[in-house]
Amino acid sequence: MSTAPRFELYQDKAGEWRWRLVVANGNIIADSGEGYASKQGAKRGIGSVKSSAPEAAVVATDAE
């Protein structure tokens, strides 16, 4: 049984808020990369990813 992709909010061991994007098979495909002082800050980070990603370009950084 698969589930829809989801953003998970959680507090790390240092007490900072983080998010991760989990897909149907349970793999984490993205995370916040930084801790946020507040849960609301982490939610704003999720909102930024959701609104920015559809327009994001794919840029190859290798020599090929």
C-alpha cells in the first residue's frame, strides 16, 4: 500500500525544527538542511520549497 508524498516536521536532538520530504516508498528525497528555531519557521521553509520548486530549472554542473 503506497501513501502520498508528505512533508514531516520534527525536532532534532538540539531542539531545532526540521522538515523532510518522504515519498510513497518511505525514502527521504529532500530535507531542510538546516534547523529552524521555531516550528513556524520550518513550515515557512516547506512553503518556500512548495512554491519555488515547480519553476526551478535543472542545471548540470558537470563537464558533459
